[in-house]
Amino acid sequence: MVCECQWGLSSLFFGLFIILAAGVFTFFPAFLDMFDYPWYIELCWLWFFIGCFFTAVGIIYECADCQPGGRWHNAKAREGEAEDGAAP
């Protein structure tokens, strides 16, 4: 397998980053009375739900163990199988 992408972890961290960013942008209309437009608040909610979606996909992907084995995946475990168990 050429691609060693970690879709689960990437989705999880990307979703958490989006949730955090949505929270920062929500701070302005909630506490500073800046950008208090209905469309701005709706966009903040939209980005929050997009972040929740990515976080949920990342958690499900990691819990379901969907990451296929690749060149570096479980390399330590394969090294133990290659040896015949003789002490040096």
C-alpha cells in the first residue's frame, strides 16, 4: 500500500480543530456583541456540526479498526515474527 494515511486520526483531529474554531468565532457575537448577524451565527452552528461530523467519523473509523495494514503499520510486530527466537 503506497498511501500510509491515517484517516481516522486525521478526521478526529480535523473535527476537533473545526469545533474549536467555531467556538472561537462564536465568542464574538455571544460575549462581545460583535458580528451579531443571524447568518453569522448560523454559519458558526454549521461549522460546529461539520466538526462534530468529522469527529464522529474519526472515532468510528478508529474504533472499527478500518485502517489497513501497510508498510509501516505494525512493523514492530512483524519484526518479532521474522526472527526465529534464537538469543544473540
